Amino acid sequence: MTDDGSDGSRGGAADVADAVAPDGWPVALRGVTESIVTTLGPNDRWNVAALGLHAPNDPADPVTARTYGRTRTWRNFTERGGGVVQFTSDPRTFVDAALTVREVDEPVLETADAWVEVTAEEVGSETEGDTTIRTWSLDPAESAVLRERVPTINRGFGAVVDATVAASRLDVPAFETAELLDRLAYFADVVDRCGGPAEREAFARIDEATGWRERAGGDEE
């Protein structure tokens, strides 16, 4: 991989209030920023997964992320030492990453607006029930901004991202299934009213991946 000729310190324009531009990252972060990560598996293909990035308080401090249980991302971070974090505005990419097993031949996805290659070091772990939650420090290396966009707000996009979280918890004993189904019904309504074609297609992929509407009795149609 080659970068865009920058010195890797642009950190994204910190033009959003309270955003932090971490050293070496191509974008500014705030709170927990949703991203996609590709990690190289034992079959030499890149696994695609969703990854929440925790912004540091100080730009000199590391960005961190968490993995839950024995996921492919955990395995590949452990065995390969890192991956490629990517930022995209395509809701379909988020659904595929969060709810399906997707593997690709190249580390950077076609829908990525920016990417950064990172090394991952485990810096902490805790256990909740039967799940081990590991915290990783992400150290950036090469990066590139592929597209620059004027930010726009679409409630449908946010609803898709939140719906992937609810959908991924449907079979986790610690969460109430009925409550999650109610959330999915609400998010589906937001997408129907506010989303565009991409958001509606993304939510249809959630339906297909989880069958949540059937589990809710089919009355959310």
C-alpha cells in the first residue's frame, strides 16, 4: 500500500466541535466513531468487520478499540498484529461488516473514503458473563484520504448503524430479545421515512441476515 504523499499528520480537519485529530490518523474522531476494519486471516484473505474507535482526549494519546469474544478480528489482531481501518458513508458496507462473514482479496474496500493501516496491541481485558472484552491500542502507519465530502445529515444512515448493533445482540443472552425487536422496528420506520435508496437497501440486508421481522411476528411490515 502507498499513501497519498502526505506526511500522515493531517489528522483530518478538526472542524467539528470537540473532535480530536489523533496524530497520524487521516480523520478527526469524537466519542466512539464507527469504522470498518479489514484484517488478514489464515487463508490470506481480508476479513471485513465493524469496529468502534474510541477517541483519545489528547491527540498524542492512542486511539483504542474493543473486541468482544473470540471474533475473527480478535484472532487476526492477535496473530497478525494489526489491520486496515477504514471510513465510509455507505450504509450497506456497515451492514455487511457487522452482520455477515465477508472476506475480500484486497485490504482497502471500494467504498472507503479514507483508510489507515494500524498495528494493534492488546492493553487490557475484562470479562462480562462468558465474554472476554479486549481493549486494543491502535498505532497508525500509512494512511490516505480517497474522497473528501461535504458532511450531510440523514437520520436513515444513523438508524442503519444503530440497527446493526441491535441485530448483532439478538442471540446474546445478556440482552432482552423483545426490547431489541422493538428497537429494530423503530429503526426500520426511521429508514422508511428518512432514508434514501442506499439506506433502504442496507436495511433489507439486515432483514435478510437476521430474519428479525419473522421473529417479531411479521407485524412490522
